[in-house]
Amino acid sequence: MLLVDAVAVPAVTSTLLDLFRRKGRLDEDGAELAFVPVAGPGMRISGDLPPGSVSRSEQSNTSVVYGTRFMLKLFRRLEYG
């Protein structure tokens, strides 16, 4: 078995950015995940951005950086099961 952190895969970080761009929603087994961007006044996720790269300075959570304009902060919570 091979276990991979999904944010290490460029296609995943690109998909996450696209979901925020279009304020997407994912529904699975009665659970919903909504992608709502929070940006400064007048900022929009537009234009071509480089693929996301994982910031190496983070210790407990994960930050994905898209060039110099956007950052996606992921908070992880472990659950039994």
C-alpha cells in the first residue's frame, strides 16, 4: 500500500483552486463541503496561476501557495476510524 498526501499532487492543488474560483460544492454520503474564497477587498481568483506548491515552513497544518498572490491554508483533524 502506498499512502500519498494529496496536496503533493499538482492536479489536486489545481482542482482545489478551481473549486474556490467557482465557489464549488462537493456532496458525499450526506456530507457537504463548500469552497468559499476569503480574500481582501477587490481581490478575485482570476487569470492563470502557477500550480500550487506546499509551503515547507508549516509545522502542524499545510499551506499551499499559488505564486505570490494566493495561499490555501488546510487544517487537519484526525478522527478515529
